[in-house]
Amino acid sequence: MDTYDSVFLGERVRRARMAHGWKQKELAERTGVPQGNISRIERGQIQDMHLSRFITLMRTLNVSADYLLGFDTPEHAASNGSSQSRKRAKRRTKEKA
């Protein structure tokens, strides 16, 4: 069974946090996750994150689960058909305008 890549997820958490202009301490305060754990998550040192913590980070950072797990990357989109769905959605939006 495939598991998520904790280093990749950590990098995505770090990028999203920095995009908000937050330090780890501020993300910790907003999420209730200790700053030391935020640091370990960002370094990929937490292998089995609780779902509740994952959801809290996702919502606080205002990113999707797909983003955090890397399923929004071109290689994943091509393998699961997501890129075609996005193209169809864009085309529908243009047609309505």
C-alpha cells in the first residue's frame, strides 16, 4: 500500500505557510499544533500524521489535500485524469462567459 511522502508534504506545508507570510510559531498558534511538531512536519520527520492534524493544517493554510499530498502535480494529474477534468471545467466556464 502506498503512503504519502512525508518530505514532500513537509515542503508543501512550508511553502503554504511562507505564502501566508507566517513563521512556524504563528502557524502553531493558529492550528494548536506545537511549533516543534510544525518544524518536524516541514522537515519530513513525522511519518504518521493524524488525520485531524492534516485537516487542521489544510484548512488553516487554505490548501487542498491534493496540494499537500502532491496529487495536483502534472504526473499525477495525467495518471488519474484530473487534468482532463480541469480542462473541461475551464472550457465550460469560457462557454458560459
